[in-house]
Amino acid sequence: MTKQVTSRKEFETDIIAKTWKNSAFKQELFSNPKAVYERELGRSLPENLQIHVVEEDANNFYLIVPSKPQVSEELSEEALEAVAGGSYLSTVSVVL
């Protein structure tokens, strides 16, 4: 990836845009999503991390509910930033 990604949403938006523009990229994303994510992020992901890619159509809509963050009564500044759209990246599901 040529530019620095600042959030998960921005990263996913870039991936979606590439699938719309490039059918070979889309095919690779569907056949080996983890390899595409690693290449686009420029780093390896945990071995046990699974990435699932699904494509919406006129008859199917997908809502992805992230896992609930484990937080204490009071959040640190870093935790607040992550919850508010910072650079938190965990198990990733992409809706196309």
C-alpha cells in the first residue's frame, strides 16, 4: 500500500475501492484474503487470524458486529482513541 492507513475504516474503504476497479485484485482477495491483507498492510498477521470476505447483492445485506472490547471502569487515552476510531485492528470481516 502506498499511503499510510490511519484507521480500519480507511483501510477497508481502500480495499473495497480496489476490488471495484480491478477484477484480478478482487479474485485474489476472495481466494486468499489474508495474503492480500498482509501485502496491503505491509506486515504479517497472526497465524491464527482468519479473514472472511463476503459480497453483498440486492438480496443479501450483512451486518458485522465486532466483539465487545474488554474494558475496565475507566478507559485510558489509548483505549478511548481505539474505541473512537483509532488504529485498532483485530479479526477482520469485509463486507463488499
